[in-house]
Amino acid sequence: MKEMTEPVMIEEIIEVKKTYWTCGNPLHRHRTQFVALFCIRESTRKKIEQQPVTDKRLLSLLEMHAAGKTLAEMAAVDGGGRSRVHQLLKEAKRRKVEGLL
Ligand SMILES: [Zn+2]
């Protein structure tokens, strides 16, 4: 061992391997596949929910409601969540009553 009188600072570059799951959003780094999948499903659902409320969409919900479909079944067809479908259904009924549909 070389005798030293002064300490010397050593700098090392260390390579770190990080793994994460991506959902396509460059700002997201999900730790698990499950969370990334959930994120993808959520953003898809939000996009669908934000789609314009068209007469066609509302009439389709009214038809399904009249046919005895549950909110979950209507949500599966519509693409939005159950609460959104419930909200849209109320809107559809209102428009129907007011003669707007
Ligand atoms: Zn994400």
C-alpha cells in the first residue's frame, strides 16, 4: 500500500439498471405491469367519457335502458364508466321529456 499523507477523492461512474412499465405517457414510469395496465385503461375510459355527448349516443343509452340493460352493461357498450353512463342517461331522459331528442 502506497503511503499517503493527504486523502484523495475518487469519482466512479456506476451503472444502474432500472426497470419500469410504461403506459405510453412519457411522464409516467410505473413500477408494476398491473399499474401500467390500469393507467392505460383509465386514460382510454377518460378519452371515451370526454367524447362529445351526441344525440346518437344518448338515444343508444335510452334504447338499452328501455331494453332492461343494467348500468354496467350499458357502460360496457358506451365505453364510459357506470357513473358517467348514469349521468348521461339522466341527461337523455331530460332531453327526451323536453322534446330535444
Ligand atoms: Zn401511466
